[in-house]
Amino acid sequence: MSKKFELAPEAFRFEGKMSLKEAIPLGMQHVLAMFVGNLTPLLIITGACGLSGGEFADLQVSLLQNAMLIAGIVTLIQLFSIGPIGGKVPIIMGTSSGFIGVFNAVASSMGGGVIAYGAIMGASILGGLFETVLGFFLKPLRRFFPSVVTGTVVLSIGLSLIGVGVNSFGGGSTANDFGSAENLFLAILVLVVILIFKHTGKGLLSSSSILIGIIVGYVAAFIMGFVLPTTGVTADGVEFTKAWVLNWDKVASANWFEIPKLMPVKPVFDMRAIAPVMIMFIVTAVETVGDISGVIMGGMDREATEEELSGGVMCDGLGSTIAALFGVLPNTSFSQNVGLVSMTKVVNRFALSTGAVFLILCGLIPKLGAIVSIMPQAVLGGAAVMMFSSIVISGIQLITKEPLTGRNLSIVSVALGVGYGIGSNSAILANAPQMISLIFGGSGIVPAAVVAIVLNILLPKDK
């Protein structure tokens, strides 16, 4: 193997020194893994508030630009820390999808519009500050999060994301050609390329296998646009553009440079939004504890320290407040990147910070963001199914850190069976109060975490 492809051992050390030419591809694959997921929640909520077109089209574009900028800035805070804020952990931050259910309900109850979106921003400002305080007091609460609890949360995160990965694998569940031969070809091609470079390449080629696979898939989609039909017809006779087609018009219309706007939407402080959002910030703090535990175990083969967890949660909260000031939804640790770290074992802070800088550039240079945003979902899905499964493995590693006693087996079994089962089949909560349904029906992560924490408190310790 040529020396230029050998990856320095420093890549596997958080504070190791790396050259820029090695760091950039390792950081870029983190950006590609989370880029679409960072923008999707904003598109959903602006749509729910009626801010996705017409007179609000420019506002939505501005908010998407800010989402990229804030993700990069908050990631740098998480990587390097400012005082106690930031865990100094190999985590990429981005717009949280966990709040979608609550924000949709707020938009509906307040009739949508700028006022409803402003209420979401006001609640996020206060909720972020609340989570920051919660993170400060996380150390005395650490005893409630032994490895069997955090491992169960990480396992639930991985299980909940596998379905997301498979949806992308087919081209995106909303695509008219979902599961088509073209989408499956792209996804399988990406997965095969990743496996080839991961297990036959060495050094930089092996560690950048995700980036290489995504680039190959991107090029394949470009070629397919010249040799295959790019449109289809639904059963109702409506013509549609196939999901794998690259939308170059979006790139052409994007500006080369634009200054992000502070407070593009005026915050509104309304208890109809504040009360449910506050509860969700407690939930997202638990998820962040799980993500940090998973990335430290998966990338560094050890448990996270109290300082890492506390600083990480505080960064999560303060980052969400900063995001709301720029009109962006709350920021949190991205589980996609936890899986990527678990796969590659690359935890180098400088490498990840190059990805954060690229996100900031995308916020300042919209054309860069547009190039990444048109990537077909199937290309991302080919990488996602493997990354998300790696999170499951990290959860299992955390759980088995301690002996699998009868008590620990009961905690994991009941948390996954009852907790995760309820969350993944939310129809069972149809007759529950709306607040319960919003919090526990979004995914299996929250109920599994609550059940694991409660059982860890109630069940007698093993002798």
C-alpha cells in the first residue's frame, strides 16, 4: 500500500495531529452522512406553519442557510468547548428531528403562520437554556445512568434508525418510485463500494470508505441521468421526476455568497408551546447522553466521563438557544455520525472540525449546500443501513460492559419489549392524553429510556 494512503495513528486519537489533506475527506464523510437530515426537520415544520412557498419562500431559504451555519458552529463548540460548555467529544451536531411531533402539534393548535413559528422559536430559546442548566447538574444524576441504562438507550437509537436507513435505501418513502430498480441499484452500489474499500483498502482508503461510496453513487446517478428515463407516470397518470435524478436547477439558482440573518422570525413566548417543548428538552438530554455514551464506546472503547456527558448536554442546550435566535430548530447530537465513528474508529477532533467548517461555508455559500442537498436519498441509504447498525453494536457493547445478571437482563428486556415496542407502534397510544402521545409516540427511544431508568431505580441490586 502506498504511503500516501496510509492513515496516521493520530486519526484514532481525539487530540492527535493530522495533516489537512488527511483530515478533509474524513470530515467530509461526516457532513454527507448528516446533511439531508439536518435540513429535513426545518422543511417539515416550515411546511406545517405554511411558510414553505409564496411570500415566505425567501424566508425558508434563509432558515435553511442558517441551519447549516449553526450546525457547524455548535459542532465546533462541542469539539473544543467554551469553559464547561461542550464535552470535547467526537460528535457532529445538527437540527433535531425529535421535536417534529411536538412542533407539528404547536403549529396546528396555533393555526400556523409566522406567529406559530415564532412561538416555536420562543419555546426553543427557553428550552435550550433549561437543558443547559440540566446538563450542569448532570454529575449528581450520573448514578441514574449506568452502562445498562445508557446501553439500552443507544440500542434503541440504533434500532429506531434502521427503518430510516431502509427508507432512504429505497429512495425515500415519499418518492413515487420508492423501491425502484434504479434506487436499489444506487444503494447497493454504494454499500458494495463501502465494503470493498473498508475491508480491502488500508489507511485513508479504508477510513474514508463512506465518502468514497457516496461519491461513487453520486457519479453513478449523474451517468444514469444521461442513459435512463428520468421521469415516470403514476397509476393515476400523473408524470413525476424519479427520486434518483439530480436537480441541477437548485444548484444554478443558489447564490454564491450570502450573510445569514439574525432573528429572521421574531420569537413569541406562548405557554401552549413552552410547556410541551420543555418536556421534550428533558427527553433530548437523555438521547444526548445515549449518543455520547455510544460514540465514546464505539470510537474509544471506554465509557463516557461525567465531564463529557455534562459538557455535551450543556452544549446541546445552549446550541439550541443559539439556533432559535437564528430561526433554526433545536440542535442535538446526530446519531448518524455516532454510527460513522463506530464504523471507522476515527475520532480525531481536527478531522471532524473540517466537516464543521464546511457546514459553516455552506451557510455562507449557499451553492455549496445546494450541491450536497441534491444527493439522491438512495445514495445516502446505501451508507446509512450500515452506519445505523453500528450504533446497535455500540449499545450491545455498553450493555455487556457489566455482567448480564438477572436484574440487568430484566431492565434491557422490559425496556426494549415494552418501552421500545410502544414507541415503535404508536397506535397503541391513540386514546392516551395528547401530551403522552406526543412524547412517547414519536419513536421507541424515549419510552425505552424512561422504562430503563425507572427499572434501574426500582429493581433491587444484585447481591
